[in-house]
Amino acid sequence: MKSLGNKFMHLTNYSVNKKNAEYQANADETACQGHKWALKALWNYLSQKGVNSDAIWEKIKDVVVKTIISSEPYVTSLLKMYVRRSYSCHELFGFDIMLDENLKPWVLEVNISPSLHSNSPLDISIKGQMIRDLLNLAGFVLPNTEDIISSSSSSSSSTTSLPSSPRDKSQMTPEHFTAQKMKKAYYLAQKTPDQEFYASVLDVLTPDDVRVLVEMEDEFSRRGQFERIFPSRIASRYLRFFDQPRYFNILTTQWEQKYHGNKLKGVDLLRSWCYKGFHTGAISDSAPVWSLPTSLLTVPKGDTALNAFFKSETSKLGKPVSSKDSEDTGKEPILSSQLLPVIKNSGQPSRLSASPTFQSTGDCLLAAVSP
């Protein structure tokens, strides 16, 4: 109680403590000296003390993912209400993490606008690289000319007046468009899905699937020193924490689980579809159409609306896939071995890298951390 007035003791903010007469600066990001250390210096220090710093980092990533998921329904609602292009909307969160005496991480607070001031060599070294990677990671997309004209000529601010997204303008056949809707409804309708069921989401990919996966891989290739923590090969464990299931969360976590050990193989599968323009809705007669696997369909008997939806949509698609096809969840998506054309990023030509991350859709979540 005698020290309650000592703000330097009870306030952890650097902006407060740097004014302390006893504050010691640190200009070396590798050194464990002064009152401000780089994270890499902390990990080295703990390792020298016999502490498993990798285990602590995994726990920190776990609590970050869960924190972001807890706010996901609110953020998603606001995105749908106010954001015209979700792939041009990004946010940097600053997590204040405290380790207790057992080295368990606790979230103190999450800053929606973390300080980016760089008034020391240590700040410049760390924050400069982080800001560079952040802007590369965002990869802002310029809007279409017609969307700009449409937006400027509209006086209404309602969501119904917002221009449609590029995926809405794709020239898909009614058959593929219906199949796409049915696939999403099918994977969200299961009450008790298991891993085998989720894995089957990759058997036949739709144009929406390919586009989201390509965006994910393309962003991952621009990540710099960021580490993607959702989706990841272990991200399926977090699906149960969401307020409601998200189709693209299921798709991307399964993709990562299957191809995290062989990224090039997964990227090559996506290249083949992009070479044919499948992700833009350019559908050829030879392109596969997803259809209801009747041997796996388990729509609840009481869900009359969902049953009616499947019944009406199935009549538009023709016969479903065979029992053999629906049960073979280990087979590759139906893709060819063509290469995707060179993609130019930041003025430098480069091939689509073996890596995934942000989704340009409101149906999924991405979290990345800077170690």
C-alpha cells in the first residue's frame, strides 16, 4: 500500500517508464541490458536459464488466437456493415502479455492502435521491419473503375448500395453456382462433424475455394517476419470456439493440415486451376462440379428447411457423386499440373509461393504475429 503512488512501479507502459530518472536505454536488439529488450533477446536469456522459450511462444500464440476469436462475431458484423472490400481492410493489434511466476502467459490488454513511434535505434530496428512487413502483408487491391463510379454516384450509405465484390461478377454457370452454395451449406449443416468428414472438403474444389486458397497462399508469400497462426496445421482445434461455424475456416484449416508438410504440392494444384481461369469463374465443360455425397449426407430429420434446400438444389445438379468418390477422402482435388502464370508483386516478378494466409472474405479468420 505504501507504493501505490509510484506510477513507475504499477504502470507497465514504456511511455511512462522512459521518464523515470533511473531508466536505462538499450540500443542493441541482441543484448539483455537496460529496461527495454527485444523479444529475441528475451528468448535467448530464458534459454540460457534452461527455460523452454519455444513452449512459451506456443502458449502466447494460443492465447492470441483465442482472444481474436472472442471478438470475431463483432468484427465480422461491422465488416459486413461498413467495409466494401474486406481484402483492403486490415488492422494491427498490439498484445500486452504478462508471464506469471510459472511462465504462463496472460493477456493484459490488446491495443487497437499500438504505438509505432521509433525514437531509439532499438525501436527503429524492430518497428521499421514490422511496418514494412505489415504493408507488404496487406497487399492493398485497387478497386475496379466501375466500382469507383458506382460508389461516387450513389448517395445512399446503406449496405445494399455497396458495389458487389469481384466474386459476385464471375460468369459461372448456374450449375457451378448452385453447387458452390450447396457445398457451403452441406459442410455447415453437420452437427457432429469428425476429421474424416472435414477432410472431404478438399475432394472437389469450387471457384470460391480456389480463389480463397490462392489469396491465402499469396499473402503468406508476403509475410516477411510475421508468423501465421490461423489457419495452421493445428488450427482445427480452435473451430469449436467460434460463435458459429465458418465454411472457409473449415476449408483453410483442412488445406493447411494436408499440405503443411509439402507446400509446393498444394501450390501446384492451385496453379493448374488459375492457369485455366477457374478462380475467376471461367468454367470449362471438363471442370468438376461438386455434388452431394449421398452416402455421407446427415441432415437432421427435424431440419425441414435444410432438407427442402438440399432437395431443390440437388434437382438442379443432376446425379450426385458415387459412393466410392465420396468415401475416398484421401484423394487429391481434381486438378491438372499446369503452371500458374508469373505474379508480379512490389515490382518484382515472382511465382506464387508455397504459403497461405489472409482470406478476402468475411467467412474466415486470419491471425498473424510478429515474433
